[in-house]
Amino acid sequence: MIDVRRAGPGDLEPALEVWRAANEARGHAPAPTRVERVRAKLREPGALVVVAVDQGETVAMGLAEPGRADDGAGAPVAGEGHVSMVFVAPARWGSGLGGLVLDALHAAGWARTTLWTRTSNARARRLYEKAGYRPTGRISALPAGDGIMQLERIG
């Protein structure tokens, strides 16, 4: 049985390893500086980190935080959340774990939740659309040039 729960301090490194493995499997091996930024983000006081654990093994993770004005640089916006990441261990892709993690993040009860995803990541886009996310029309690019799009979920 899969245990999907808010992460405790001992869950953060296994969550980071799921993030790292999923990125490597998609051909986006993170640099050491990026690993340290994500590690710090997982430990931020306002972070809502969720893990899915199967027989003692962390197999998926997610991170959400309060939504902020000015594309994340401003003050928190009441009733809004932002999903920063949802990752599943590559061996478990397609098993429904991403949806379980999203459900646990949504339990925070935000009226509106946003996220950004690569335009080329069809698997993630299907997951988010199935969970009720819709494109906002905002498109941008990562520093490496990959296109990203913003999605939102109301309710």
C-alpha cells in the first residue's frame, strides 16, 4: 500500500533523490548548484513537501508553496498556492503516483493553484490537465531555452 503524506525531516533527502533520478531519466541531469538550490527549497519553512512511500521506498514527491505576486517575487497572495514540482521515480512512471501526490498537495485547500511545466513534457501536461489544471496562456522559457507554460487550477 502506498503511503502519501506530508514529508518529515527524514524524507527530504529521499525526495531529493526522486527529483534527481527523474530529471536524469528525462535527459536533464542537474548540476550540483541546482541540487543544492532544490535541497534548500525543500527545507524552506513555507514549503509543503509531500512524499509517496511504498514499502519503505520513496517513489514520488511534490513541493508546493504559497502563491506570490510578481511571478513569485512578491508578497504571498491569500488563497493561492504554487506547485513547484511533482516527480515520480522513473521505474514508477505511469502508475498514478503523480496524481496521488497532486491530490495531497491540493489538500492544502487553496482556491487557486498555479504551476509551470515544460511545453515538451506531454506526460506532465496530461497529469496536470487530468487534475483540473488549464493553460493560462502564459508562455516563457528556461535559461537553457526550453519552452515552459503556466497552468492553473481553480478550487
